[in-house]
Amino acid sequence: MSNFVSVTRDGGVAVVSIDNPPVNALSFHVREPLMQALVSLRDDPEVAAIVIACAGRTFVAGADITEFGKPMQQPELRAIIAVLEAIAKPTVAAIHGTALGGGLELALSCHVRVADAGAKLGLPEVKLGLLPGGGGTVRLPRLVGAEKALGMIVSGTPIGAAEALAAGLVDAVFDSDLTAKAISFARDMAAKGGRFTPVRDRLDRLDPAELPEFDKQAAELAKKARGLEAPIACAQAVRNAITLPFDEALAAERTLFLKLVGGDQSRAQRHLFFAEREAAKIPGKDLSRRKIARIGVIGAGTMGGGIAMAFANGGYPVTLLETSGEALQRGLATIDKNYAVSVARGSLSEEAKRQRLGLFKGTTDYNDLADCDLIVEAVFEEMAVKKEVFGRLDAVARPGAILATNTSYLDVNEIAASTSRPQDVLGLHFFSPANVMKLLEIVRAEKTAPDALATVVELARRIGKVPVVVGVCHGFVGNRMLAARGAESEALLLEGATPSQIDRAFTDFGWPMGPFQMGDLAGLDIGWRNRKARGQTAAIADALCEQGRFGQKTGRGFYLYENGSRVPAPDPDVEALIRAKAAEKGIAPRTISADEIIERTLYPLINEGAKILEEKISARASDIDVVWVNGYGFPVGKGGPMFWAGLEGVDKIVARLDHWHEQTGKEIFRVTPLLRQMAVSGSWEGVAS
Ligand code: 3H9
């Protein structure tokens, strides 16, 4: 017996209960007593059957991720699983909450699995840059078939109890009294007697004839892996389950696991796992939370509508305000249409659509916002307009309501100062489409009250967003660094690179798309308008816009999109335009390498990140990583820009920035003191706080 594993008896059924809050991870202090308990119950003649259950909010959610990368203390999970699977008495896993990773693998080594109706089961190791290393890749296909297992293991997405039952992963689902029912299940099995087949010996779902179809699916998945090793290894391991004897497949899984767990990609993804959770922590003890029952959104355009949907998707009633009845109807119709697309795609049921639409209340009257606990404005991006809206909110909002601006660039302190309650004002910078994109920059203004901040951080997690708290500056963390990344794009074109060459350097790095493809997708006119408003120019992008080439929506931008195609085709006209502009400026074209493209775009991005840390706009380097991975598609396998800087070598980055600064004299390459200091200390740690 230990504090973490206890055994109780119900007649001849022994219940092993794991209690390791918060998620019952299989830490060393759990594994040791768990092994002892299983060995002793195995040998105890009084015990006829064993149930494995968990205390608290969940079944085992996996191995203890904090132990990876350190010498593993014995017994390892695999040894426990081997003992459990060899027990001849009936063994039953009673699953509630989430059975994930090593948790599901533990359950897979029982004869039977029973689940609570709300349970979720999955092998999410791929999201940590790993593959299931406790036999999951070899046992799961034996229960659900190789194709289903491939989908589950390569996506890492858990399935619900009903789906698990239909797939053969669990044997029974109960609405209540899970442990009691698991005990009675185990008792019945013991009474029936006979030999209980361990999962390793079940072969009926494995059909070598399915291999060609399996390989086709695996090849499709490999194409989407974008340089990530784990999804490929997952597919290989599941294939081994079909082609190799059990023990050989298990040994191959181990080899692949060890390779991944020691690699940079998994280190990067584990870093991101903890970084996301760290980002949601607000300093300050026992901060109270404000009540959020109803949310107001001002503006039913693309952004406002998306924000309203994000809250409704999280179950919150939303009051949506527009200036005219017509604009309101248009906005609500778009929301309706967006949900209809989800229904058509099969990702939302008709019933769920009806429920979500039922959460919306449209209005054109500010007084209707009086019962809202949080009001988010998504109106035109102009200070005067924002101030007017906040003035009106100040007059109607109830005391203590949180007032948020969705500005992407403007000074939230100035907006807050235009109200009588700056402590209740903050920024909620959603990314477009707001109902889809996970990142939410939460802007803490000078006077924002800590409890208001803590409330929105918690709310953000509740609606499935990834919140990161940032300070006030132009563009906050994400857009400010994006500007640094894009600063050299035009120069690279003028010096001889083509848009597709630059974009390829980005996709080879692991980005989903390069900057020019992204510009074409978002619309080049947006940047053009912004530049004009700020008195700035960009020779090539401006010239394209002057020709009406706004990107995909006009069929032409940096690329050609013929006949409505979304696939960018290089355009000789654009290349000629670039050469002409270069000639005008007297720049002779030269060959530009992929390394140079990365140096001149991503190194300034990191330098800007360091400035953001210096200015305390971000509290931690890892917050910046969370912003870039979730909002801008920085490759997860590289852990975000600040983590990647460590992999690349900060000293190398500093040396190359110095080189470019010397060559060009451009401010964008001037190394900030913090980055230089980092090159010496070799770590961001301890620098930002
Ligand atoms: C694995 O199993 C490998 C095996 O195949 C092979 C082995 C040989 N370890 O997310 P939350 C912490 S790989 C350590 O906010 P929620 C987390 O950091 C593992 N710590 O809660 C946080 O700490 P803090 C496969 C963990 O309710 C606290 O618990 N499994 C672990 O929103 C609360 O977490 C996974 O990948 C862990 N495994 O969500 C599952 N999990 O409070 C990973 C959590 O100090 N976990 N913590 O910030 C999850 O997906 C979510 O935590 C879960 C709960 C859905 C369970």
C-alpha cells in the first residue's frame, strides 16, 4: 500500500486504485507500488479477479512526461504491463475521464475494459513527438483493426466511449457507478471461468490482406507529416503489428520510441506541452474569478462573427450588436451559413447547430449589453472608433463587467483611459478565423485588474483557446514579430530570390506555407492599406496592388491562381516586375541560398522576440513559442522560435545578425543586448523573469 496505489477487496475481487493527482500520470512513485500490488494479487489465492481503477477526475492520462529525457527508474511501464497481461485471473480496467497514452496501454493489458459514458480513450503520444511506447501500437490494432488504430495513433485524437465500444476497444459502457459495475463484471467473468485471452493473443482483427490499403493510407498520412518523424514512426509501428510476431513488433516499437524520445522534435513538442500550460498561469496567489454567464460582442463582421461563434461553441450565450438591422441580419446569416458548412462536413450535428444558434441574441441597442459580464468589441481598427465604442460601453455595462478590445495593433492603455474603469479593460486579440484559430493573445494593460485577467485566461481555456498574456506594444507579440520576419522579404526579392524560392525555403523548414503564399491568401490589399495609412511603401507589393493583384481573391497576386485554383503557380510577369524594380534601384540579381533566406527572415524574428522579453511584453520565452506555434504555424517539431534558437545556436544567430548588420547597416539586424547575453549563457532560462 502507498499513498498513490491502494487495494481494496469486494469478496474475491480486488480493486487496485491509482491516486496520483491531477491526472494519475504513471510516475515512478506510482509504478513501484502498482507493480508490487499486481504481483501480490496475482499470487494471492483469495483473489479471483482484479479491477484497475483510478481516484479523482480521470483514469491514468499517460506516462509522466516530466520523466522523459532522464534515466528511467525501475520498474518501467513495460515491465508492469508484462506482469499484468500474464495474470491468468480476469483483469478489468474501469475507465473514467481520460485513458491516454500509457494509461490506455495499461488498460490494453487487461482482459477487459469497461468505461464510463463520458470517458475518452486515445494514444496522443504523437503530439509529444513520440509513439506509444508501452505496446499501444501492437495491442490497439489487435482490438480495433489496423486501419482504425492507424488513424487513432497518427492523429493522437482520443475517441469517446460509444465509439470505443463500437470499435471493440471497450467491452461495456456504463452511465453511472463505474467501479461497482466493473467489480460485478469481473466477478461474473471469474464465476464463468475458463481461459481469458490476453490482447496480445487476439489475432482475428489483423488481416495481412489489408496491407495494400493500409500502406495507401499510411502514405497519405506521411505526406501530411511535414518533416515530423513521429507520425511516420507511428505508421511503421502499426504496420509491424500486422507483419511481425507480437514480441518482434513490440521490440521494434521500443527501438522507435527510444529514438524519438531522445530527439530534438520530441523535446520541442514536450517543451510546447508544458509551455502552453505555463502560459495560462497568472502570477498572484488565490486570484478570484469574476462570474461570466453572458458575453456581448460588438460588430458582426468576419472578426466579430467568428468571436461570437467561438463563445457560443463553448456554450456561452452571446449578445451580438451591430449598428444597423441590415448589418446584423447579414452577420447572423453568415454565422448560420458557417454552421451549415460544419453540418455538411459532418463535424457538427443538426441538433448541435440548432443549440448553438439558440445561444445568439442579436441587437442594435447598446442597452441590451447591460446584462453581459464580458463585452468584446470587434469594430473598425481605428483609435477614434474604438474610443467611441468604449465610451458607450462605459455608460451601459454593469459594474465589474470586463470590457475587451479585439485590436491587433492599437494602444490598449489609451483605450482603457477613455473609460472610467480602466481596471476592467483588456485586449482579447483573436486570430482569424476566430472560431477556428486556437491562439488568443490576452493583452494586459497598465491598469488591468489581476482578477479580470485571470477570469479571461480561464474562460479562454474553457472555450478551447490557447491563451497567452502579453503586454501593450504595437502589434503585441505575434504581429510585431511577424513584421520583423517580413522586413527583408522584399529585399530578398530585389536581390534575386523569387517568391516561390522563398516560400519553398519556408515549407522546407516546416511551415505550412511561405510568406508570399500567406500574403496572397490573406489579401495583399490589407497590408497595402496599412502601409498607406502609416506612410510606408513596399516597391513590389505596392506595384502588384496597383495592378489590382490582391492575391487569391483576384486570381493574381505574387502568384497566379488560374480558373479559381488555390494552388499558386509562379507568374513570369511578377518575376519580370521584380527584375524591373531591382534594375530601377540598380540592384544586380545574384543567387540566394535557402540558408540566407532563413537567416534574414527568422533571425530578426528571434531578435525581436528577445526585445519583447527585454521590454517585459512577454513574461517568458516559452510564451512567445506558444504564440508562434498556435497563431502563425511555426513548426511544432522545432518548438517555436525561441526554443529553435537554442537548437540553431544563439551564438551562430548573433554572429550572422552582426554580419548582416555590418553588410547592410539595417536596424532590423542590430542585435539586442538580451540576445547577445543569451549567446553567452546558452539558455533563455532565468533571463526573462
Ligand atoms: C506516454 O504515455 C508514453 C507511453 O506511451 C510510453 C511510456 C513508456 N505527465 O492539461 P492540464 C500536468 S506519453 C506529467 O492543465 P486538463 C500538466 O502539466 C503521455 N504531467 O489538465 C498540468 O500541470 P500544472 C501521453 C502531466 O484537465 C496538470 O497535469 N499522455 C501529464 O486541461 C493538469 O493538466 C498525454 O499526452 C503527464 N502525462 O487536461 C496526455 N498530463 O497544473 C497529456 C498532464 O503544473 N495530458 N500533466 O500546469 C493531457 O492531455 C491533459 O493534461 C488531460 C487533462 C487531457 C489529461
